[in-house]
Amino acid sequence: MSDAIFTGTDATFEAEVLKSDLPVLVDFWAPWCGPCLMIAPVLEEVAEAHKGKLKVVKLNVDENAATPQTYGIMAIPTLILFKGGELKEKAVGVLPKNKLVDLVTKYV
């Protein structure tokens, strides 16, 4: 995983995501999820391309159950973009890179 992507937990979610000065794209994922693994390289590219303007956080739903429950995560991968502590966008499933770039570009 690149240094442009952070690992989030239930314990760090508020500080890492909700109180971040930057927009934050959270990837709710699990290591056994094929589509999650498919989107991982695209997330790394987007994180690198927007370094300093966007924070990308991966949250393993198997290890952190409270946060996915709070945001009604029913399927993975689910990507949620937060800005100023507010949920701005939510996408479920594997997004093509251009759609992911379009989603984050509105907020960076």
C-alpha cells in the first residue's frame, strides 16, 4: 500500500476522517473481497495523483464493525467521500478510474 493511503479504524475514524482538513475518501473493504482487491490499485493511483489535496483511508470492515454500521454499509467495496466531517458522496462497487476521479475532483 502506498504512503498516500492511510489505514483507518473505528478508534481513529473521527480524528482521521471527520476532523480532517482535507476531503477524505474512505474505502470500506475486506481482504477476502475480490472487487475490493480490484479497485485497490485505482485507489492508489488516485491517492498519489491528489496527494496533499485528498486523504484516502482504507477501513477493514472485518476488523472495524462500528463505523460501517454507522454509515449503513451493506456491500463492499463502498467508497464514501467526506468533506468538513460531512458525507458528500457514496458509491458502491468497483468504479472505473474516470468515475472515481470525477467523484473526488468535485471536492479537491
